[in-house]
Amino acid sequence: MNNINNGGHMGTKMLTTKQAAEYLGLAETTLEAWRCRGGGPVFIKLNKAVRYSLDHLDSFLNSRTRTSTSEVTK
């Protein structure tokens, strides 16, 4: 995966939708759908370009950590 230097934004690497999907193990279309419906990781919109902060992706994953399939999600 080729990381994109983000010019120091929030001290993290910025990923394209394709890179973020690979990082999360999801399809690009899943991230695209979440951007429209909500419920996915936060993203940054730069004109037409969409970028995901690696820190935000890690926070998203951490917020989904469960110990049981019966846990109630928010």
C-alpha cells in the first residue's frame, strides 16, 4: 500500500478510498455507501478528493471492538 504524505495533517498518513478499504479489509463500495448513509469512519473531503486519516480508521476499528456477538451497539 502506497501511503500518501498528508503535509502534517493531524500527524497521520492520509489514505485514498482504495487504500482505506484495503486497510479495513472492505470493498471500496462499502466505504462509498457509508459516506452517503453514515455509519462509517470519518473522512476528509478536499474538493473532489476523499481521504481517510489512518488515526481515524484506527479509532473506527477500536470503536467496533466487541467481546461477544450479543453486545448492543450504539
